[in-house]
Amino acid sequence: MKSDIQICRDTNLTPIDQIARQAGILPDDLTPQGTLKAKVKPSILKRLNDRQEGKLVLVTAITPTPLGEGKTVTTIGLAQGLAKINQSVMACIRQPSMGPVFGVKGGAAGGGYSQVAPMEKLNLHLTGDIHAVTAAHNLAAAALDARLYHEERHGYDAFADKTGLTPLRIDINRICWKRVMDHNDRALRMITVGNNEPGKTINGIARDDGFDISAASELMAILALSKDLADMRQRLGRIVLAYNLDGQPVTAEDLQVAGAMAVTMCEAIEPTLMQTLEGVPTLIHAGPFANIAHGNSSIIADRIALKLSDYTITEGGFGSDMGFEKACNIKAQQAERGPDCAVVVATLRGLKANSGCYDLRPGQALPDAIFSPDEKALLGGFANLKWHIRNAAKYGIPVVVAINRFPQDTDTELNLLKAWVSEEDFGCYVDVAISEAFGNGGEGAAELAQAVVSACQTPAQFKPLYSLDQSLEEKLMTVAEVGYGGRGVELSPQAKQQLAELKQQGHDNLAVCMAKTPLSITHDPSQKGAPTDFIVPIRELRLCAGAGFVYALCGNVMTMPGLPEKPAYMALDIDDDGNIIGLS
Amino acid sequence: MKSDIQICRDTNLTPIDQIARQAGILPDDLTPQGTLKAKVKPSILKRLNDRQEGKLVLVTAITPTPLGEGKTVTTIGLAQGLAKINQSVMACIRQPSMGPVFGVKGGAAGGGYSQVAPMEKLNLHLTGDIHAVTAAHNLAAAALDARLYHEERHGYDAFADKTGLTPLRIDINRICWKRVMDHNDRALRMITVGNNEPGKTINGIARDDGFDISAASELMAILALSKDLADMRQRLGRIVLAYNLDGQPVTAEDLQVAGAMAVTMCEAIEPTLMQTLEGVPTLIHAGPFANIAHGNSSIIADRIALKLSDYTITEGGFGSDMGFEKACNIKAQQAERGPDCAVVVATLRGLKANSGCYDLRPGQALPDAIFSPDEKALLGGFANLKWHIRNAAKYGIPVVVAINRFPQDTDTELNLLKAWVSEEDFGCYVDVAISEAFGNGGEGAAELAQAVVSACQTPAQFKPLYSLDQSLEEKLMTVAEVGYGGRGVELSPQAKQQLAELKQQGHDNLAVCMAKTPLSITHDPSQKGAPTDFIVPIRELRLCAGAGFVYALCGNVMTMPGLPEKPAYMALDIDDDGNIIGLS
């Protein structure tokens, strides 16, 4: 089979203005960026206000291996499959971060014959939204350190006299705004800024700091969760960057930098329209990771797609304990709109990896044996799939299992797994289909598409796990107990103190965004399958007042990934004709 | 008078594909990014290969105040003036960095009725080239720290066994590749990366590091100086990131990251076409600062413009000792094409600031008195203008002085200055015109345009100050003595050692790029006017093997600016209709 980039390059794509027209997007709604991508103005929603919304299908997965189980392949394939069976459909996915593109996982455009095209545009820069998030975030950080420095060197009174500004009196020990970069760069996790030559102070004030990856930033969450530009502007102003010496929050509004941040992000709020290899219109917007952020593309993009099509296919990152949970509890509550159907992607290799039959180590390749037929290992891993089916069903919506076929998979094992799902009594609506979207595009996902259409005709009543008026502890416990099947949470002394402060400052009504490993339902990546009887340790709580959630760091999860020994970037280059090679 | 952004917004702009067509750029050469900007493919140069080149006009200035003397206003105004007198003309300018936009100086799109439009697009993101430079630069930095970490934690032999890669054995004390950001962020000048909790090593290896502003980076220089994509790819491979334990260079090619850097920058190599308020086609490409980098837009953009028009107007940043010197000695030698005419921009306020009659302090507003008529102060400052005229003439090309009128300037003083220039015997071709480009656009620059046309008809023989086969010391001395009028250079012990190493490694044939204050012809910002009898202290030499020069840091110049007490970002916001306000 050809490489992803070769398949993409050999496909005749349709000019994006034609894709837009077919989708019902008028020239006035569109700002083309070249011939194959275009920004869509959120003002289109005013024009479409009276239209009825279509169905929202949320694709999730079993607990994945570090290489992923083809959730984007299935999302794009399903959208193509629906088009093949003559349904009106759009897909909404996240913009890939350069961290994984250059690191271990590679691109995030789907693969094989189910890709968003051109995949090299999607995987690199696209229309610059992540760069805008990075720039706005770091502007606030530079502004904060500059203000700290100027107030300190002049003294508060002299600073006020000189500038006419009220001193913010930032507590250097309570700065909670880090810097961000869209790379996997472990050396930036913990840094010291403001170092000086001995006896000098011109480089600012020394303090501990660090970089998160842009995909984990509050600004990325705000971009994904904002209703419109005005809402984004308000959220930016609410961001708490630090506390002052009286323990009061110092916001981006206080620092007079929220306006400039909004200016920096005012093009980023427009989703980017692209197409799949089979011409299905696809909106790309925002790129939060699902382990260390809320892991779902934007509310604005979903709204546009729901107004324009009968089926909107979107995905939450990693397993149903991760992006799906946050789609249902954070995004759906802010959007006031939940999904109508869940698709759970499972693979033979992914289930076997969950069986406990193999010695899997983070950062190492999967053993070859995992790709050979092994009914025992498959059955061992089936527990994980059952867990994710039941988990998705908890939210009150029908579930369709998509068994994503890899080239080396045997019909025997695929059919066996399908039969197991069909025969199990889950006590709720569950259907199953094998998807050959990777190898056969929409045609290969037609059976899955038909199953999704049937599921969406089922009466369903979406409900999140918690309501926002519960307390923060109740929400944390609900996610750990109901969302993960554990026995609750254990807060570190630091997290306990932070919880008390958050409540005292009036943030008890925010949602909770769990940051944890995606490689287990628990916080511990070595616990595969469907663990029970675990307690989730929460080491730190971070306020994201603009995004509207409290960020809970569980176990030893890190908010800045690192590069492996042989990163994906080593394969990338341009050929003599200037074409990109080595991207997958 | 209306604000810059208001003037820009009230102007009817022409669709960019029409601007392109009028300029002779075919639809196949163009990738529109919205309706008012478009990427131009460098492959256009093959099609235009047999065309004759037009004249290259290089705009420079007197020693400026920190607010600038309107060089971009004059560049754009002159281009509009040439169009007004029916000449075929294009302008080529740099992409503004967000550092100054959010810091002190504000935008860099020109001003008044001589702007590149839409100014808010030019000043923010544009088509993402600076973001691409930042991303590619920081990818190499992340790659370097990751390799250092993995080789260290496995041990060289085990690393080789595990990966099949040859260990690079990077000397942690000889890493010369910093990280970059497109903000003014003094707290990032000197940092420590790779910090860890006690007893842990997961965050890499601790070492001193720092950030430069993206506009000062070698990648920005490479973007500006590359002939084409293949040349850029080769230059990226040559970049020296560090030295190994044997003192041998570790290049981006050695790290296998040069290909991915080229992939990251392969759209950035295409200049962006925009228009002036009067519809003159303008190419925007690269954004190196002229104090801490080589300060000129790209060779590719110039080449395209020279093939398409009779007059190409470009500018070198700051005074003629800064960007102009580097345009002539670095860019022209690499491009094998020098300018045909120099335009020296002078202002009343700028000359008075050079008179020594005022107490000027860096970071403080100019005193009101400087805007009032004062013949004595003007005459005092005239020495600076004479110096810059003679300096430009040294390169063998005709000089036209453009007196850039500010609204508060009096006819009396403007005419006085014009008469002084006319009456002085410079022993070379010097003409002078008053430019009212700010207030009157091209009409206000018609006299200047006519003077430039006449100057370009003068037989001239451009010659750089040094040839590349001279030694590095000779080049440094030539710039200090002939380029600045000083008595030579004094190398710090560190710089002396670096010079010996650079020569030993075979880099004696590179150009020299001086990093120094732009606020004086010397290295000392307090020395105004036309100082003589000074020695330029060089504290550090940095190799830029990919850019093709050795970077000399003079005096206490810094490669990462800081934000002032009341930065420009405080005025920026979006209004209720989503329009950007407060940008100038």
C-alpha cells in the first residue's frame, strides 16, 4: 500500500470554494487560504440561526497504545461512509500539534484512504491558529514578568507616579501562568527565568518557571470553548495569571493585556475548512490534547457543522475516559448540546495490548507477537472494550463499536470480536461494525455508517455525569468513581490547600478537567484492561477561570512531552522538487 | 488627521489577484491568502529569467530616535510617488515582528497615507512566516537537548546500540544554539533549562540557555538570504548548533533535523504580496532587525520585484551604519547585486535629537522642545545627516536625501535644511527633496520620486566596503573604520579566542554582521551626531555558517528586547464589531 502522503498527493482534490458551496457555505462566509483550505467566519451562524441542527456523533476509543488506534481514520472514514450512503455529513477535528508530528506519533490527519487533505498542510502550520495561541499566551507571560520587574525596580509608589498605573503588587511566589511552545521539549518543563550576570538586574527577576505544550494551555481551551469573539474576549480577561501580595487574583484584564491577546487570536477563532480524500467538508479548529487538556475540537466548528449537515462527526482524544469524558462533562455543558451517538473504536492490537499478555514499556515499539492471531490475548483485552462501551452508555446515548481493521488483521479474529460484542448483553443500545476505512475509504466504512444512522434514530437522552452546581470535590469524585470506576480521589496536601482556596474564591461551580495518562483507565499507565479498586491521586489543581474549569493533575502526568531517541523528524525532508517527504 | 488604522480601513483596496495581474504575476505564480494577501511562488523567477532587471533603490536614514524617522513611510511613499509619475514600481519590505508591535515602537507598515494595507494583517501574523522561523528554530533546540539527554542517560555505547545512531557527544559547555520567541521578553534572555526535582533527571540536563527574539535568529537571516528552497535546505544543514567533546562542530545535518526544519519553513520561503494604500504591489518577506541581525528583506523578493518592475524600492533598518551597511556588504555580496541609488531619510526631530542640545534618555519620551523650531539645534544635528550622506556615497551610488515631513514641522525649517543639503559640496551625486508622503501619500512624494528617477540615470558603480576573501579581522576593522569612521575594533579575550577558532575552522571567508545600538553611529547610544575617535568593542563572535556571516556583538547590545513600563499592547483591543483598535 502507498504511504499516507503519497495517497494524499495522488488524489484529485476539489477546490475549497466548491467544497464550501456544496456544504452551504457562501462566498461571503469564507476566506480562502490558498485553493485547498479556507477560514469560515463564525458570523455564518447568524445566517443559519433558524436551521434545525443535525445529529452529533462523537467518536472515542478503547484504551489506546501510544501509536493510537485509528480514531481519526475512523472519524474521517465514517464521514466518508455516510456520504457514500447519501447522507449529508461534515467532520470536525482538531488541528494537529507539531509536538507529536515531530515526536513519536506522527501526523493526525487520519491515514490510508481516510485522510483530511492536504495532510501536510493540516499537520504543519495549517492557518496558524496554534501559533496565534502560542503568541497570545507568551505575550501575557512577557507582560507579567515585565510588570513584576518594573514595579520592583522602581518601587510601587514610584512606579505609580511614573506611569499613572496602579501597581499590581504581584506575589513572585504565586505566579500561575507558564509559557508555552508547540514542541515536545522536556528541557523546558522546569526552568529558571530572569537570570542575570552577577550584580546586574537588567534581565528581570529570577524565578522558577516552565513551558507547557501549547495544546495543554488554557488559551487553547478557551479557543475551543468560546461561543464567539466577544465571549473569547471576556474569557481572556478572566484568566488568572498570578496572585498579589494580598492573595487576590491578578487577571489578564488587570494587566491590560487581554485586549492584545484577543487581537492576536481574532483570526484563530475562525475554523478552517478542508476536505477528506473523498471530498467530505471538514472543519479543523483548536487542538487541545485529551490527556493534559480537554481534548476536543471547538464548539464553534460543531455549531456550524450541525447547522449545515444532518450528521456531524467529531472525536474526543484517546479513550472514553479521556476526551469523551471531557466532551460530555466540559464541552457539552458549556455548549448546552451533547452528542447523540457514541462510536467506540477498537482494534485487535489495541485490545491485545490491554490483555496483560505482553511486556509493554512506554517509549518502546509494540512486540511483533501482538500482530499475530491470539484468541486468548484478544479475549483478555475484550474486558477493556466492554468497559468503554458501558462507560459511553452511561451518558445516555447509543453506542456503536467500530472495529478498525489494520492491514495485517485476520478475518477470523475480526469476526470473532464482532460476534463477542453482538452476543454480550450490555443492557443498552450497542451495535458493532468492522471498518475498513483505512484501506477502502468511505466504501470500507459504509457498514459502520449504516449502523450510526440506525443508532441516531434511537430515542436517547444525553446526560453529563455531574452538574456544574455540585461542589468541586463532588465533581472530582464523580469522575473518578463513575467516570473511571475507581474508589475516589486522594488529594495531595498542595491540592487540598488549592481546593480550599478555589472554593473560597468562588470557583466551586467550575467543571473539572482531569490530566492523566491515556494509557490506562486509571492514573497508572501500567494498569491495562478494566481495573477496579483504585484511587486517583490528584497532586495539583490549577484554575482556568477563562476556560471555565479547574485542571486536576493526576499521578505523575506531565504537561510538556519530550522527544524520544529517534524522533519522527529524522525522516522528514524535502525532495529535489521541493515536495515534503517522510510525513505520516 | 485620522489614525493609521482608520485611514487604512477607510481606503478601498483592490483584490490581490488584480494587483498581481497588473504587476505581471500570473494566477499560477500565486497562492491567495484571503482577498488582500497572497504568497508568490519563487518559481516565478524561472519564467521571468530572460527579463531585464530594473533599478534597486535602497532607503536608509540618519541616526534615528527610538520612535524611528519614517523610513517605511518614505519607502512606501516613494513607491507611490513613482507610480504617480507613471513609473513601473514595486516595494519590498520586511514583515514586522510582534516584539515592537506590542512594545514601544508599534507597527511597521508605514503610516498616514503611505502604508501597506491592511496594516493589521501586516503587523500581526501576516502569512505566518515568522512563526515558521520560530518553530523551526525551536525544533532544532528541542532536538539538541533531547539528544544530549538520551546520549547521557544511556551512555554513548548503549545509545548507539539501542538506536543505531552514532553518538554526537555534544559538549554541554559549547552549545551555541539558543531558543527564540517573537516577543520582547527580557526574562528569557538568560535562563536555566532542564531543571529537575531533587534526585530526578526526567526533565533533561540542566544548563544555562536563553532566548533571542526571532528577528535576530540565524534562521531569519537564512530565510532572507537564500536564493531558493534548495539553497535554504543546504544552509539549514550547515548551521552549527554546538561543538562535540573533540571540539568539532555539531550541525543541524548531524542531528538529522535540517530536513524537518526545511519542511517547517517551506511556505515561509514564498514572499507575500500586498498593496500600498494607492495600490502599489509590495512584497513582504523575512523580518531581521537591523541592530541585532542583518536588517533587510529577502533576496528572493528583491529578485522578483526587479524582474517585474523598473524600480524596486527597499529599505535597510535604522541608519546607514546599520541595515544599509549590511545590505551592501552582506546581502548585496550574497545576491551578487547591489543597489543603484540610496535614499537617506532625515527628519527635523531626528536631526535635533542628534544635536546634543537635549537630554535624551533611552526608554523616555522625546522632550516637547524638540518639536519646536530651533535653527541652532537643527544645524547641530545636520552633521549627522552629512555623515550619512557621505557614508552612503562611499558605496559608489548616487544619494537622494528625503526630508520626511511630520505634521508639526514648519516650512521655514524644512526649506532651511533642504538648502543646507543643496549648498553643501559632498564631492558626489547628492540631491534632496521634501517628502510629504505621510500626509499626502504618493502625491506628497512625487518630487522625491522625480529626484530618484534622475539619480538612477546617473552612471554608478556599486562597491561593497570589503571583499569576502579578506580576513575576518580585516572585515571587522573595515566596518569600524570605513563603515563607522572609528579607529578600529577591540576584541574581548572571549572574542579573540572565538576569532582564532573561527579562522582555524575555515570560516575566514564569511561576511561580518555587526550587532550594535542603532541610536549612535558608534556602539554607545549616548554618542549622537557624527562622532570620531572611537574604538568599537566587540565582546563576542557567533558563527552563523548557514547565513554566511560571523555575528559580532558590540558594546552591551542585547539580542532579546524587553517591554517598557507602558507597552503598546495596553492600547490594543477589539471593539464590539470585532474590529481591531489601538494599532498604529
